[in-house]
Amino acid sequence: MTNEPLTLAVDIGTSSVRAMAFDLHGGIRAREQIPYPVMRPRPYFEEQDPLLVRSSTYKAIAQLLSSGSVDPSQIACISFSSQMYSILALNDEGKPLTNSLLWSDGRAETQAETMKKAKGAMWLYPRTGCPMNSIYPIAKIRWLREETPEVFGKAARFACIKEFVTTPLIGEWAVDYSMASASGMFDVAGHTWDPEALNAAGIGEFQLSEPVSGTKAFRLVPDSPLAGLGLPKDTVVFLGAGDGPLANLGSGAFEVGAINIDLGTSGAARCTSDAPITDEDASLWCFCLDDSHWAYGGIVTNVGNSYQWLASAIAEISRLSGEEAFELLNERAAAVAPGSEGLLFMPYLRKARSPYWDGRLKGTMYGLTADHGFGHMARALLEAIAYDLKSIINLMDRRIATLPHILLTGGLSRSPLIPQLLADVLGREIRIPEQNEGSIAGAAILGFSGLGKLDGLRFEQASPHFASVRPDPERKRQYEDFYGKYTRLVETFRNADLS
């Protein structure tokens, strides 16, 4: 065991918290993971217990430091990644008045649509980079104000889950630029709260944390929940960034124009930019990565969660374990020809986000016949995910010179089917990094960068290793036709009046 400095990177995810100790070369010296549940009390309501998330985070760090895999005295800093878009209300003592409302929570659709209709889709977007939608805290806070005024009236502060976790460690309420930029209330170019957006939410700046650089160094306070674990007295804490932008760093998509597709419970396609980018249709979002880089892209909320729904809904495989069910779905989907023999699956079981931002879209199978089996359904679902990603990337290409290859990360990148399907639909080389940790690796890179240990936003190594998948020319040609049919179907449903 050497005495080289390590970064303890922490990723506060939707389904679990992960803690990993990284060296300067991107090597992982130790890792811990603790799962926690998502609560769905009503349709479109998705919440988590913030106290459980916070205690699980501290527990994961403690277990890593006591594992014997690393010497706690080697930890030079702690750097954070986190799920984005969450919000919770707190009283004047910093205690939760609500659960943490998640990115997938769609309760505030009425509030978002009301603001959009009153002010127009382009109202705040050029400054905040956030298309008006129920995913953003600006709409969720307004929902709390309108639907639970007794809770809203007691709220001294509103914070994301990362702030709730890190404040006891650093002794003050601060939020990194990246997490703030996913609120719908932050000026992504000026790195300040937007007064007009705050007014729309019905809150004051005093109810929010101070925005700071994700590489601003905070000292771990002596009486923090991590006291007594053997960490050096001068351990530095970096707030880091949101998991989405950090996935670009961790995947190796740090160059301007580099695209990362990250597929897990949800999915996203993002390209790295050296300036804020917005578009004339408010189709894609723009979030801060660090002080001088941004991530331009879109989120697809119906990915692994929809695949999981399909597995649980089919009697033949619902009795299997999660891994077994996915393997069987992939096997059956791989046996089906491209285009799923005419079956189109609009996977909008949850709210449709990028590139449509249209709550009217629902999960729909079109073209279903008695000749289709669940292999067709599985493949059609995966194809629909690829089609939405293609629409997002087409929009990116209009505003930034993207690189010809795409870096693919996330749990679904390990599928034997998805990388080739994406290559065929997108018509680009897909690279799957050998180091496939994405967001948490990005947090480690920001940590070492904040310490001044790295030359650029990448680990100290010659070149990353990756597997490469290239498009098949014939399937690429076929998917250009299938993609056109899919987008026409979506537009037909968007224009249909079924009220």
C-alpha cells in the first residue's frame, strides 16, 4: 500500500449511494454501495426519505474507510456526485418538512404547464438552460406552495439531496453550480440565482444555498458525522457536480463536442461545451459542469425502468430475478429483426422529457398483432430509446460540432444487444470505456483537479481503454426508415385530441 493521495468519491444515486477510493490513474482501491428505496405514494409521485439517504451516505463512507482496503490517512479529499433535480423543504433547524422529491416525480405538471402557457416556452430558458417542465425544482416548489401551503409556510429553506448530505460535513449551506443549474432557477452563464425564476417559484434567495464552484475547497468540520474514522484533519471536501455532467468526465467525454450516452434507470445524451448553449425551441437543457464547462443535452426518463416494467409485466419471466429477466429479454429481443416486424413501442410510462417535454405522451404499442411476442416488445422498446436519443443528438449537431464517436456508459451499456443497436440507429461508432463508472469517476476527477493534481479534466493516464462497436451499413439504412416512422407516430399522438 503506497502513500499516494486518494480521492474518496461519493455518488448519491436514485437507487443507492456508492463510495469509491480512486488513485490518480483512475484505479479503484476500495468500494462500498448501500441501496435505498424509492417511494411511490401516488401516481407520478416519486420520493425518498432524505434522512435515510443521508445516513446511508455516511455509512457507506464509514464502511469503506474501515474495510482495510485503504488507509484513511491517504484520503486527501472527498468529492461528490449526485442525482439531479431533487428538492426538499426544510424548517429553520434544517430538519425535513417533506421527503426528497425526485427527478422522476411528475406531480408538478400543472404548475409547469401553467407557467409555460402564461409566459411561453422561451421565458426563462435562455438564462436557465432548463425547458419548463415538472422535472425541475422550480415547478415542484410551486406545487408545494399551491398544494401544501401549510408546509410551504413553514419552509425556511429548500435544498437538493446533496446539500442535505454535505452541510453537516462542511458546516454551511452551499450548492455547486452544476446542481443549482438543474433547478430551473439558476443563471447558467452568470452562476447566480435568477430573480425572475425565484419569484415564479414564490421564494427568496435567502431560502436557497450559496452557489459555489464545485472545486471550491471546504474543510471537513471537526464534529462532522465522519469524525473518528481516521481521516486527516486537513481533509478537503469538494461539492463536485451533478451525476449527468460528471458522467461526461468519467466516461472520457471531456473534450468540447464529445458525446456521452449514459443508460441506467433513466438515460441521457450530453455533449461537453465551453460555453452555455440553448436552442430556439427549448428542446434540450444546458447545465454547468464546472466553472468553465457546460453539458448540453437531454434526458430520457423511460429506459431501464421501462425495461424492468416489461420484465415484471410478462408472466413467463416475472418470476425470474432481475438479472435473469434482463438476460432473457435481451436474448428474445436479439432474435427479432431490426424494426421489430412493424411494432412501435412509445415507452412513455413516465413523463416524456427530452426531446418532446410533452406530458400528453403515454406508453403505447402501435402495430401489435397476434404474430408478435414479448421479444418484439423488448426490441421495440430498446429501439424507441435509441430513436429518442437520435432526436436529441440531431438537435445537438445543429449547435455544436460533435465528435464522430459516442462514449456509452451506465448499467445498460453492458448489454450484449444495446451497443450494436445504438451504433446502427445513430450511425456512429459506439465506444464502451473499460473504466465504466461514469459519474463517480467524474467526481474523483473533479476532486483531484481541485487539489491541483491533474493536468486537465482526466485521470493521469496515457489513453483510456474501450471496446468499439461500429454501425452495420445495411441495418443503419433500415433504421433510418424505421426512425422516420417512429417520429411521425409520436407527432401524430402529440397532435391528437383525446380529451
